[in-house]
Amino acid sequence: MSDVLELVDVSVVREGRALVDQVSWSVAEGERWVILGPNGAGKTTLLNIASSYLFPTTGTVQILGEKLGSVDVFDLRPRIGVAGMSVAQKLPGRQTVLQTVLTAAYGMTAGWQEEYEAVDEERARAFLDRLGMNELLDRRFGTLSEGERKRTMIARAMMTDPELLLLDEPAAGLDLGGREDLVRRLGRLARDPYAPSMIMVTHHVEEIAPGFTHVLMIRQGKVLAAGPVEQELTSRNLSRCFGLPLVVERREDRWTAQGLALS
Ligand SMILES: Nc1ncnc2c1ncn2[C@@H]1O[C@H](COP(=O)(O)OP(=O)(O)O)[C@@H](O)[C@H]1O
Ligand SMILES: [Mg+2]
């Protein structure tokens, strides 16, 4: 099958509560999905399943054609690129930007060695260049700004040449310039036919880059809407998702949302 991801009736239950509640969702090759939902909706939990780091309590999961539970996750994980806070926190702050990206080629978060191959270094430099980090290759990861750190993480996630790229709130904490810069770069990546299938979590429609094709909206672990962005990203769906009256607008290829004035 050509599905990149297929969840059937997936639930994650902790302490009697369903953090993810009977989710059925499939992502086909080449699609670029946005997961939208308020804080605590279960977005990161879903990404943890998609990256094979979390097994659901019930339901079945196929990732890149492999069934979770019957595949060796250590074969699967190099095929998936993940950029999110949980990964960033594991990376040593003393490593340089280049080292931080390069270590991903060897599936490591730490342990700089001198035997990296020239070809890997070339790749790391190319990804960093694409993300506008070429002047910061020798900076220590721990000294980077939020935006620089996010861009390094995305370059790092690309390093294993993944078939699936997962981004958890890549624009969180960025200032307006940083956000716009990242949206532009993600848009370029999303429209690149050779780029991997992508899933990006956010809670701001302003962060949806042009080129993202589909949206999954969740609230309290349940799917409210799933499908093409232009079809599902409506005021009605977004209002239900966030639990307040919202108006969604599209201007050229960007989105905005604001609370409905009650007068
Ligand atoms: N290991 C866990 N045990 C119990 N509750 C958890 C655990 N991990 C996350 N949660 C809770 O599950 C809900 C969904 O979390 P999460 O997926 O991180 O939400 P989101 O990323 O949408 O903000 C939250 O209420 C969170 O507190
Ligand atoms: Mg989260």
C-alpha cells in the first residue's frame, strides 16, 4: 500500500482518560498535513505514534507500510524525521550547529566523532544552507536563538533523508519575522515534489505555509475534521475545534483566524 500513515480506531488511554480517542486517519504519499487543535488536544501524542515512539492502547497503526507491533522500530525510525521540543532537549548545547545536524546521520543525539564522512558533511551543510543557517555552522547549539534552533532541528530531521517528516510546533516561540521566515521556508519545502511527506502540528492557522494540502482538526483526542485544507479549514470547523466563535479568512495563500466580535 502507498499510505505513509494509517491509523485505524487508535486510542491512547492513560489513567482512565483517552488522550487520543478512536482516531482513524490516513496520510498518502506526497501529502502535507497540518494538525490543528488547542493545547492538550492530543497533537503531540499523535505525532509520538506517527514516529513509532508510542504504541496505542487500542487500534492499529501502519507507518510507511509497516505495522506497528510487528516491525522492528529501529529499522523504521531512521525513515522518519522528527523535529520538536522533545528532541531538541536531548541535544547537547555544547555541540556546534554542524555537529548537531551531522550526528543525526548516525542516529545519535550526542557523541561527536571525527570519522564522519565527507559526503555526510556535505549533506548537513546543504540542509543548513537551505534553512538559512550557513553562517552559524560553528556556533554552539546551546547559544542559538529560538528561531535558529528550530531551523537547525529541521535540517537535522532531514539528514536521514526521511520518507516522513514530523514537525511539532516549529514556529512556537518565534517572533513575527522569525515566523514569517520559517513559514516561507516550510512553504518551499512543502511544494518541493522531492521533499518527504510532511505532518506539522500547530495551533495557529497563520503558521500554515502554502503547499500544505490537508488538515486534521482534533479536540480532546477526537477527530473533528480531516481532509483538504481548502475544504475543511472553515470558520465552523475551527470554532468547534477551539470551542469559541472564530472567523477564518484566506488571503492569497495564507490563513488568519480571529474571534467573532459579539455585539
Ligand atoms: N504520559 C501521560 N500520562 C497522562 N497524561 C498525559 C501523558 N502525556 C500527555 N498527557 C496529557 O494528554 C493530553 C494531550 O497531550 P498532548 O498530546 O501533549 O497535547 P497537545 O500536544 O495537543 O498540546 C494533555 O492533557 C496531557 O496533559
Ligand atoms: Mg504538543
